[in-house]
Amino acid sequence: MTDKSTLLSQNLSTDETSLKYMLKLAAPMVVTNISFTVMQFVDRLMVSRLGTEALAAILPAGIISFVPASFAIGVMISVNTFVSQSLGRGEKKDCSNYCWQAIYMGLAYFAVVVAVMWPMAPHIFKTLGHEPAVVNMEVIYFRIMLYAQFLAMFIWSSSQFFMGIHRPIITMYAALCSQVVNVAANYVLIFGMFGFPQMGIAGAGWGTFIGMTVGAGIRMAMFVSSDINSNFKSRRTMNIDLSKMKDLLKVGFPAGFGFMVNMAFWGIILFGLVGRFGKEALAATNAVFSCMNVSFMPVIGLGTALTAAVGR
């Protein structure tokens, strides 16, 4: 019997280890990752019209806010592992329960992160040696991105869940809708269109926040929808399970810690050292880094698909 819980229609002759199957599973995640990178590029292109200071500020602020987030992402990737394994065993209730545990841990984690890093924001960027005008913009954007991390917890957890049950198409559609809203909101808020005030770099931050709100809302609406609930009991597995949290941390903690350390070193090299050469050098580095991201996003999508396939 065909398993209706998965996106890909399968039969007894389907080889889930084949390259064709892997590419079919990975394609939506590749599109998702590329769309996110393109969105970031468009955001920074819009911000560049505000001047060199704004372009120099947006990427360091985004990357520094992503340092603690990278740890959470490393842990969230383990959701894919345990969900796909639970699906393979036929324990579908555990699939949704692992997702809820990741959400709970993520929200608690970022409550601490925001409480610690919000007051530290000016000192962080001053320590990097950036010019005062750039620092002021960095602090504004950085603090908005801290708020956005709460939404990211729902996005990352649910995305790994959908990948784990082999329905990445849901994540792809949610991501594309989110990116369209993000670009439109950025255009309106950055430049003050249609009667809205011109917010500059703060508009870029709030535009991203609005886009992420849409993306998180679509994913969570699908997660608790009748279709998913009938197969995975997503509305009935909201209980806290410390043993499952321990499972996620046991697998995800090393990956998250390694990812966070790598991001921190990238931040030091790109924005601590380059930033001392002035806003022009910093702005140029930001532009090149934005273009470079497109090159490795397809590989990340393939890796996520491989985890899901092997786990199942």
C-alpha cells in the first residue's frame, strides 16, 4: 500500500537510495535555500540605495545575530533525523512530538539570548572597530533580528519535520510566499511607499520580520492541519517530553556548537578585521558575501534530503 504520509508517491519498485529519488526529495529544499539567499541579496540591494553606511551595517548585524541562531539550527537539524527514523518505524505520533520539543527548547533558548544580547549590542559593534554611523545602524537592525529569532524557531523546527516526513514541498511553498512578502514589505518600509514612513535600515529589519511571520504562520498552519493531524496527531502531541529533548540535544549539540564557532570566526574575520579598513571595505565585503552564498545553498539542500532518506 502506498504511504500517504509522504509527499512522493511510491510503490514497491521505488528505490529510495537512487539518485533520482534523492534529487526529487532534495529539489524543494534546494529551491527553498536559493530563494532565501536571493531574498537576502535583494534586501541588501535595496539597502545599498540608502548609502555606504547602511550597506556596511546590514550584513555584520545579520551575521552577529545569526551566531547564537546557528547553534539552534544545528540542534534543529537533528529533528529531521529523529522524525525520519520515527516515520520509518511507523511511530508517527513521535514525529510531531519531536517537532514540538524543538519548538519549546528554541523559544526558551532565545528568551535567554535576547535578554543577554539586547543590552550588549552597542558594545559588540564598537568592539569590532566600526565607524559610529555604521554602529548605530547595526544596533537597530541587530535588535530587530533578535526578535525575529523567535519566529525562526517555528520555521526551522517545522521545516525539519516536513523534510523528515518527506514532504519538503510544503516548506518550499511557505518559503516562496515568505520571500515575496519580505521583499514587498522591505520596499514599502525602507523607502516609505504608499503613505508609510521611510524607515531606512529599520524598515529592512521589520520587512524581514513580517516575511518570517508569514512563513512561520504557513508552516504551523500546515503542521496542525487536518491532513497532518490525521497522520501524525500534531494537535495531540504538544506535551513536554524531556527524554525527546535529551535525544535532540545529544545529537544536535555538537553540530550546533561547531556551527556556532564557525560563524563566530567568520564574523571576526569578515567584520572585525575588514571593518577596520573603513566602511567602503566593509560594504564591498558584504556585497561579495551576498553573491557567494548562492553557490553553496544547493549542497545544503542535498545534505538535508540525505539525512531524511537515510533516517527513514
